[in-house]
Amino acid sequence: MLTALVLICSITNTPDLSACTRDTAVQVMLVPAEFGNPATCFMHGQAYLAETSIGRDMAENERIKIMCVPSKTIDARMHAQTH
């Protein structure tokens, strides 16, 4: 299963969107759902962002990167951050 991470990066700080990571992003959003394939994950990531004030009020210099990663990776990382 895949989980969508929505990264919003400033092109001022990270001009190359491929260099946008969780560490360089201005905002990081975790879509609270799991998906069976990358296309569905990507589409739901976009839709989730569009429904938020963050997505509607983005600055002109901000860009979006959606990463679909294995849910196990996210679960392990979240567990490590809370302990």
C-alpha cells in the first residue's frame, strides 16, 4: 500500500523541484489514506491538497511535489518520531 506525502517547497530555497524533500519543504502533509497504485495515490494527493487552505493560499514562489511512498515506511518514521 502507498501513502501520499504532499510537499510544498519554495523555489527560492529549492529551485530544483527534484531536490524538494521532507527536510527542505516549507509544508509537509500526509494524506490520511492508503492507495493500491501510484496513479490513484497521486490523484488523491492532489485532491487532498486542493481541499485545504494551504493548497488554496499557496505563495507564488511555492511548488508542489507529491510523493507516493510505501505506507510501512511512513508508519516506521512516524513511530520513530513519537518515541
